[in-house]
Amino acid sequence: MNRKLAGWIIALIGLVALPFVHRDPYHLHLMVLILIWSFAYTSWSIMGRFGLVSLGHGGFMGIGAYVTALLWNHLGVTPWIGIPLSMVTAGILALIVAYPCFRFRITGHYFVLVTLALSGIVLQVITATRDYTGGSLGYTPHRAPSGKGLLALQFDDKITWYLIALAVWLGGLVVWRWIDRSMSRHAMEAISEDEDAAAAAGVNVTAEKLKITLISALMTALAGALYCQYQMFISPDTVSGIAVSLQMVFAAIVGGVYVALGPTVGAIITIVLAEVLRISFGTKAVGWDNLVYGVLLVLFIIFLPKGILGSVIDLFKSPRKPPRGHEQQTAPIARR
């Protein structure tokens, strides 16, 4: 067993044991939020790392949350079925929006604007259908009758939710790692460099982009559904809209979009920052977190484009020594 694998196993054992050793409800609450948002940010980074900058993920997260809650409240459909249905809904919407963009090569800032419109539309639909969704006042899933908490995916125990969120977060890392080691990664890197060259080399550009987009949308919808079930209250501002999409972009870039644990570092920063502002300033600090996100995002793009974790990894990487005689071999070529 190599040291890296042993380190991961020890870290996993520590994370599983954490809620049984440290039972403080508030700290466990923060850990659950960090894990759920880490999974959401990881979902965004699956697209973002290949240059597909999306501002529509707030829409996917909102669909995951609201479809699950609406099916439970109005039709009595258990979240165990409602969550997959909400993911399918988000996936279909992602394909409907993404296919014309990729088919007709709507890229760059034009693609960003299309996804921005998607996020805004989902937010407006949720707000406009207030008779069903509660509009801007928010929405609360019905409490399950006594003894049916498992059927309704509702648990009062923080430890249970921590273990669920931990399992989902680990699943997100597995998907990230799977993509990183698959042929899709090489195809998407080629596409991000030059679509024409990638197509000439035999890469199905549209199919590869759609595959990455679909995986990202499905995961984001799952994050929204879990957030809804854990918090038992959702509103358009907390799970959908442009602000949520920008929060995902900020966290992934600041943490490190090219590193598997980068979005997790971003989640720790965003959750802790929001809690510090809430505790320190209360209602006077409403919206300040978005302002801080914007300022920090500009600074990180300029000075730390690889994010915190990516920059730290680069700092501790030992530079490779050139092979013996490399200077002597390349010198004559340089003189020519």
C-alpha cells in the first residue's frame, strides 16, 4: 500500500469518526453545509475546468430543490423518487439549452450569456408561480408523519445528515477523478484549445461537450435536492438564480478549479465567510458576501489563477531536474 492511498484511508476514517467524537450541533451543521456545497461546486468545476464557464448552474440547483419539494407536497412522491425525477428534469433542460449552443458553436462570452439567461429564467419562473412555490417568500416541504422520516428523507439527527453529505461529497470526488482519468478529459482539453483541430483528429465535439454538461447538471440538481431536504426551507435566492451561480464560480476558482479538492476549499471559505458576516453584522450584512466574492474573485484571477489549492500544490512540487548532458545536447541546436 503506497503512502498516498494510506493517507486517503486515514483521512476517510477520520471524517467518518468526526461526528461521533465532536457532537456540537452547530459545528456539525456547518460541516453538512460545507459538504453539500462542496459537491455543488465540484459539479460546476467539471465544466469550468474545460473552459465551459456556466452561469446557469443556479437554475439546475433550483430545479433539483423545487421539483423534489413540489412532488412531495402536492403528489406525495417520496424524495427517493422525486430526487431522480428532478435530476432528469435538470438534465433535459441542460441538453435543450446546450445542444444548440454546441451545435452552432456558441462559445466564450456568448455561452456565458446564454447560461446566465437560463439561470434568470428559472428564478423568474419560481418567483412567478408563487401559488405553488411560495415565490420570494420561500417554500417548506411538509413534515413527514411520525415514523416515516426515512421515506420522506427527513432526519432530525445531524450525524445522519453528515454521513449522507459525506457519502455524496465522496461520490462527487469519484466522478471528478473518473473524468480526470478518462479519454473525455483529453478530448475536452483538445476542444478547449482548438475545436477545429480536435474535430479533425476525430473527436465528436458536440457529444463530448454535451456529456460533460449533462453530468454537471445532474450533480448540481442532486446538490439542490439534498440542500432542500436538509434545510427544510428553500427560497429563490438560496438555491437558484444568478447569485448562486456566481457563488459557484467564485468558490471553484478560488479553491482551485483544476484540483479535485479545490471546490471543497472554496466551500470552506464561502460558508465560513457567510457565517462570520452573519454573526458579526446580522441583517446589516445581507448581500455583503456577494460583494466580497466579487472583489476576491477579481484578485484571485489576477494573482492566483490556479486558486489556493492549485497554487499550494505548485509551490511544493519539486522541479524536475533535466537529464544529464541535456545542456550539452541542446547547446549546439541553440547556436544554430
